[in-house]
Amino acid sequence: MRFLTKLISVLGLSLAVCAQVLGGEVLDRVMGNKVLVMSTDAEYPPQSSLNENNEFIGFDIDVGKEIAKRLGVGIEFVTPSWDVITAGKWAGRWDVSVGSMTPTAKRREVLDFPAIYYYTPASLVVHKDNASIGSPADASGKNIGVAVATTYESYLKKDLVIDAEGAPGFEYQINDAQIRTYDVDNLALDDLRLGDGVRVDAVVTALPTIMDSIKNGYPLKVVGDPLFLEPLSVAIDKGDAEWGAKLTEIVQAMHDDGTLSKFSEKWYDADLTK
Amino acid sequence: MQWVTIALVAAVAVVNIWLIVKFPFQLQVLIAWLELLALFLVFFWSFDLSYEYIWSRLRFLLGLGLQNGFLMGAALTLFICIVAILASTFIALIAALGRLSDNGVAFGVSTFYTSFFRGTPLLLQIMLIYLGLPQLGIVITPIPSAIIALALCYGAYSAEIFRAGILGVPVGQTEAARAIGLRDAKIMRLVVLPQAMKLIVPPLGNQFIAMLKDSSLVSILGAWELMYMARTHGRAEFKYIEMLIAAALIYWIMSMVFETAQARVENYYRKGDQR
């Protein structure tokens, strides 16, 4: 019996220790190990994907490498799935997510967003044979595909709250969408390419992703102007203000000296960082 | 016109079967396999796939080379499965003995374990182990999480297979062993288990082939096994189907190797039946 009480108290104690993230802990770990561990979802070209040598390439990858360089450390990538990243409670498995994440109010409950590094337009896309959807409002009540746990899904559900300073406003143009969720955005585009209305009538996703798929021969077309502009931020686990401040400082410097604009031109053929 | 085509195809199929059955059995099997395989290939051929793309990324799917100093692709899938198979067999044997034991605690622990791990989805167990253990302060990386989840899940199923195998050995065997003065542990090890194995091996082999494919579920943790490599490289240049078909063929070939291994082990334990 005494053993049991001891065991329970030891377990309780270790839980309490774990729950408490100490200030500066992540920063100390990164500087101590001389390596920045960054999570990335390699299923999102042109942000992050694997090239023919099995190496990571993309806008997010370049930004992550630059951050590591300015910290004076090396970089390592880990590849948990998107919902594992957005769930928070990283337990020190990785230090930062440079994953084009929109700071929403719900995500802010489990993550911190120290630095916005660019803005991506979200657009509605249809099959090129489609004649009935001429503007986003025409997509009301239609079957629309989105990736699960994304801002695009929140937009269709009308519970999108972008929680960042200087985020441009937007209005909901699509009503009562029949939402079909997918594991990743590209799977929704794969279904859309099968034909107009075969599985979905339209898809909402990032404009760069759409343009990349069209470049690769997908028979799709963008509808109207972007639905909203989402600020995309570097994300860290909750509770380490020093680490956040360091990232804010580095990313601000990358904004100021034009490094981010250069990366953006390279991957998106446009400066999306302003 | 359509009817003519259908009639023609049907006629060819009938003549084909009529011709094949004239051959000896082994040859019939071989021809049937080859013909189905050819149809299969024609089916994929019609997709107009980019074979250069498959070829250029095949070595990553197969896992030739290292990623961050560790295995990847099919090699990692095999590694995860083999470790999980060994662990699950051990767990299953313990759980089966617990289930057959007179000790109430052992019985309770064993039934609770099999009930939970057979009663929840493997995908959920993988997530629970990967995300849940860090809450207790135990932070493990994706590959150990995957191995633990697969071993525990398949251990629970295999426990039932072991139990059935042990119960399938006639009680007379135990009685006879006791009559010549063997102790319980020795009876189990020397008399019952060797005879139980021939009942256990076929369904156990089945489990392992199933595990080989279920290991694809751990791709959600970002372990760079075959399914993960196929998905990620498929995404890179919008060549998803290409990578999925290549991965399917690799899984299939690996399963065939497992099947062959199972047949050999089965033959070994059936030596007692040969006269």
C-alpha cells in the first residue's frame, strides 16, 4: 500500500514538472544542441516537398534554414502529420513549425505565433469544364472539398477567426457549403480533376497550391478574386516567451533586409510577404 | 457493336479456359497467374503513368540508403514489422498462458489487455501511444511508438490464436506427460507447445501479413516507412497514382516473401504428421 502511494505521488510529481514549461527552455535546448528541429509537412509543394534526391525543398524550408543560419545552428527536419503539429503539446520533439500556419484563435489556445512571415491568398477553384460557378457566391450549397483542420474548412463553416495584428478583413461569400474534408489539400484537387461535379464541385485552398497543380497539368480554373488573405506565421509550443522573442527578432530582420521577398519571388513568382 | 465486342471477349475467355484445362494442374495455375498479371498490367498501363517518375524515386520507396542515419521506405517497414512480430509473439504467448491460468489476477490482466487492444482501432492506439505517453513524461520518437502500438495490438489478436492452439492439443497428451512425471512447465514447453505450433503457425502467418500492411498506418506519425515515402514523393510533383501503384507492388512482393516463409515454418512443425 505504501508502495502504491509512493508510486502515485512520484507520477504526480513528474506530471507537474512536465506540465511546467520553463522560460527560455527551448532557446537553451536549440543553442545547447547546436541544432534547430523544425517540423514540416512535406506534402505541400511549393511550401515543402521532397525532391528527386529525397531532400526537402520549398519556401518554408528556405525560411527555416535561414532562421537556423541566423541562430548560428544547424537544422533538422521532422515530419509529423499536420493535425499532430496543430494539436500542440509537442513535448520537446521539435522546436518550431515553419509550416505556413495561420494564427487562429483556436490554435492560439495551444500554440504561440511569434512571427508572421508572409500572406497567402485563399481561393476557390473549380474544374475547367464548370460553367455554373462564376463567382464564389455561386458555390453556395455545393459540394466543396477542403483539407481537415485548415482555415479553409473554418471559412466554409464560418467560424474562422484570424488572430493576428494587421490581418486584412474578409466576409463569408459562400453559404451552406456541403463540406467534404480530406487529409491534405492535394487529395481534394485530385478529386476535382476527375471531372466537374464527379466527386466535388469546387475546392478551397491556397492560391499557390492551385497554381502549382495547374502548372502540373490539372484541368482546373480559379474562380474570382481570393476569398481571404491569411497571414502565415512561425509557430512554437506554448509558454516560452524568450524563444518567441528571438524568432520575432530574426523574422523581422528577414522582412527588413528583403530575404523573405527574395524567397517568395523564387517559390511563388510574386512577393507575398507584404 | 458493343454487343459484338462483349460476345467476342466472352468467346475468347471461354476458349482460353477450355484450352488451359487441358494442361497439367501446375501449368494451369501458372498460366492463370500470368494471364491475370498481364490483365492487371494492361489496366495500369491505361492510366498513362509517368514511368520515368516511378523509376527516379523508386530507390527511396525501396529504402536504398539512409535517412538521417536510419532506415527508410520498404526497409524501414520491414524493420518495424520484424521487431513488432517478435515482440507481439512474446506478448501473445504470455497473454495466452495468463488466459489459461488458474490465477485470477493473471486471467484478469490478460483478458483486460486483449479486450482493450482488440476493441479499439489500431490507428487510435498509434495516436494514443505517440501523443499520450509524453503527457506522462515519456517522450518517444515515431518509430518506437509504431513498434509498441503494432506489437501490443497484434499481441492481443495472436494471444487468442495461441490459446486456441494450446487448447487444440488433446488433453490426453498432458495426462500422459504427467503420468511419466513431468512438471507443468516442462509439459507446456516440451509436449504441448510443439504440438500446438502446427495449429498456431497458419493463422499467425496470416496476422503477420496483415501487420505488414497495417504498418502503413504509422505514416501519420511521420515515420519514413513505405507508405509515407509514397505519399510524400507522390505529392512533390503531383504524381500520386504513380507512387501509390509502385508502393502497392512493393507491399505485394513483401507479402509473398512472408507467405513463403510461413509455408516453410508450417512444414517444419508438421513433421510429426508425416509418415
